[in-house]
Amino acid sequence: MDLGNGYGHLTYSTLVHPGDTWDEMRASLETYVPEVKARFCPDAPMGVSLRISNASAERLISDAGERAWVKEFLDSNDLYVYTVNAFPFGPFKGERVKEQVYEPDWSTDARTQYTMNVARILTEITGPEIEPTIQTAPLAFRPNVSDDAYVESFTDNLLRVVAFLLNLEQETGRRVKLALEPEPYCYLETIAETVEYFNDHVYTTKAALRVAELSGQPLAEVFQAMRRYLGVVFDICHQSVAFENITEDLQLLVDAAIPIYKLQEAAALNVPEVSDEIVAELKRYTGTIYLSQTTELRDGTITRYLNLEDAIAAYEADPGPRSWRTHFHVPVFLDELGPFTTTRGGIDDALAFHARTPLSTHLEIETYTWDVLPEHLKTGDITEYVVRELEYVRDELFRQVSATES
């Protein structure tokens, strides 16, 4: 829904539903999204965040009838797509995902072509009043980045897409924006690293000359293109996991003039004080198909683990006081999860910043872990769960807006 007064569009990520193939995604659209709309905003158009895997993109690119179906479905249900999740290239449900979620990474032609396909699809299924965004991977899984040549390879592919988006707008009159999503254990992890990457590799004369060469457009157009088509997704969960200060992170991006194309409301698992009892409870959250990157704060020192299981093993080998934050998306309407808490405070901080100075026109809740949440957290059905999240974010934002006006 459009929140009005420049505060942007709010929706939830359909990554929570089955959608590895186009048939699955189409069924999820028909099954869940109209019901969410009926409960959350029955009297106004509702935005949709559409998950498009590579298999779905290939199907839609080759099948004009399916693209037409999407447009007709949206129109007939008072829905509109304004953003796409094109982060997971392949399967994301029902089988081990872990670090494979970043593959193929941005060093490959496969990731590049996939993203271009999604952009072209968006020019057909979105209305002319929308400038849709594509959420994508944080360039590469950090352990795979072996040398400067690897960085150059994924940077060049990123610039190929910027050139493509520039020419796509010239061809269709539609602007599509690409947003990189920093994430723990990836090449783009912290916001400071992200700002450094943009300054060193994107906002440079070398990069502009490359985009001009690829697009055939003059430098005057290209210099604008570097910020017109490429920005970031700010996932509040990811930066909270790293023990980053959310307000300071957002200010870093604003000061660097890096567009926040999507502000993603998500919360992580927070353990202020680890103990034997807490560890026993946390084991209910281990063994999932997803990575559970965990950051430990102990005696002022940060230690990063790829999975919660690794952090638990380190604790059991050497017990002692410490705090943990874990990349496990938990419902944003919860502040406590039994014996531990969540990083929902980071969402509140981001919404307070957004209330004072709107940061993005695209807001989205991304709690995709419903299928792997412990049973005691599954209150109601998936539709009720999604609606409660949407209501929380909408109401908290408007509360913050009222606070700034009083």
C-alpha cells in the first residue's frame, strides 16, 4: 500500500511462500496475496513484492501469455508489483540452501543475464507510475573472493547491468533500479564496507567510462546513471546481526549519497547473555536449510560464525559471558522469544529516521522463515502472521511520524 506523504509503499516479501518455479509462484500469488490484501488494505491498492527465480524469469521471458496473466491478475485484484526479489537464483524452499543462496554470484554471466531478464519483465508487468526495484545478492560469498581479479569480474558485470538499465529506459521509457543487499559473511557485509565499495569501484571515472562504452551513451548521461540505477537494500536484520548502529548506518549511506532503494523491515534473534540454559533453547533454531550467521560480542571483541551451530560449539568448548545475534528472521511484531529477545528495536530506530527524513519509496517486510520457525512461534496461519507484521510496521511508522509532529 502507498503510505502517503512520501513515506513510500509497504508490503511483504512473497519469498515466504513457495515460489521456486513459476507455477509455484503463480499458485502462491493466487492463494495468499488477495487474502492478505483483504485483511490488510481492503479499500486501497496493495503493492506486491514478487519473488522471481531464474526458472521463473526464463519462463516469463519466453511466454508472453504468462506475462499478460500477471498483469491481468494484478489489475483484477487491485494489486501492483513495485519490487522483485531476484536474490535466490535457484531453489529456496524445502531443500538445503545455506551458502548456495549466493550462487551463481555476480562474477558470472548467469547472474548478470538473470537480472537483465527480470528487469525486462518488470517493464511489462508494472504500471508507468512505478519505478520498480530488483533486490539482488551482495556480489559474492566472502570466502569465495580470492583476489582483486574476482572483485573486478563482479564489478564489471554490475556495470554491464547499469548500462543495460540505462538503455532499457531509453527504449521503453521505464526506469528499473538494481539494489545490492549487504549480508553477513558476504563481500558486502557492513555498511562501511558497502560505502567503500561504491566509492572505490562504482563512483569512479573508470566505472563511468566502462558504462559509456557498454551503453553507447555519453558520459553526461552515464554519470547520472551510477546513482539513477544502482543502490542498496538496507536489511535491518542483517545490519543488526553485525551489532551495527542502525541510525549511524543509515546516516553513512545518506552522507555518501548512496540511494536506499529498499528499506527492509526484518528482525534477528538476539541473545543479550548466553548461558547453558539459553544454548539448550537455541538448539531448537539450528539445523535449518538456511545459513544462520551469528555474531558474538565477548569482552569487546567481535567474532563471526557462519552458523549458529558453530557459535554453540565454540561456547561449549569455552564457556563464558558473551552476547549473540543470529541471522534468523523472526516475526517483527515480537520483541521477546521466550528466554531471548529480537532486534526489533533496530526496526523502530530505522522507522524513526524514515519518519523524520524519508529514505526510500520502497518498504518491505522480509520474514521468509515461517516454514522453519519453531512451532511455538507459529501463531495463527501464514496470512494472519503476515498481516500482523504489516500492521506492526505501518502503525509504528505512523506513531513515529506523529512523534516528530508533536
